[in-house]
Amino acid sequence: MTMTLADQSALTGQDGRVTDEQPARPKRRTFTKAYKARILAAFDALPEGSPERGALLRKERLYHSHIVHWRKQAESGTLPASTGRPHKSAESEELARLRAENKKLKSDTAKLESRNEKLAGELGKTKTALDIAGKAFALLQDISSSADSDTN
């Protein structure tokens, strides 16, 4: 049977128009610790090499690599409820916290240095203005004293 584009669009509900919309990106599945433990137990309860193991994986839409990864996590005692990302140790979390703190301190230091330079410039202007005002005062005193001596 030959189908035209019109027949195909009628079956799929599409009109063949191209749109700028991007399909939503699929989200990764997350697995709870209880789910992982239950699947591991069910998988290990089946005889090795049996087709039931493959059927279980297909039914749950899993790969054998999930089982291998979860088994390693269970053996090491780090079976988190996660998407398969490695569990962070306390040391790596502390290191990440210290790096973030160090980055913040560097930013704060740069801000303080910038402010210090700005204030140093303002201080220089203030000193110059005071010096000029002092000289103007001395000049006015000198003019005033010479005017007083001329009138006598």
C-alpha cells in the first residue's frame, strides 16, 4: 500500500509544517534507594544467565550497567537515591565549600582594594585642597598685614 504525505499527516495528526519550537528535552530518571535495592534483590534472585533477568531489565527499562553500578554502590555502602552520579565524600564537599569561600574572599578583597584606591585618590584631593586653602589664608593674612601697615 502506498501512502501519500496527506495520508501520513492524517494518521499522525501533523500537518507537515515546520515550526521553530524545539521538543522538550527528556528528563533523566531518578531512582530511590529502595527501588535500587528491590531491583538488585530481584535480579540476584533469578538464576544467572536466565532469560528472566533480561525480561526484568526490559520490563523496568533498565540496562545491565545500572545493575553493575548499583551493585558496586551497595558493596561500598554508598548506594544513594541518585541518578547515578558518584556520591560526594565529606572531604570533597569540604573542599568545594572552601573553594567557594576562597572565591568569595578573593572577590571581597578585589572590592576592598578598589575602594581603598578610590579613597586614597579622594584623600590626595583633600590634602591638595587643604594645602591651597592654607596658602590662600597665608596670602590673605600677608595682604591684610601689609594693608594695615600702609594705613598707619
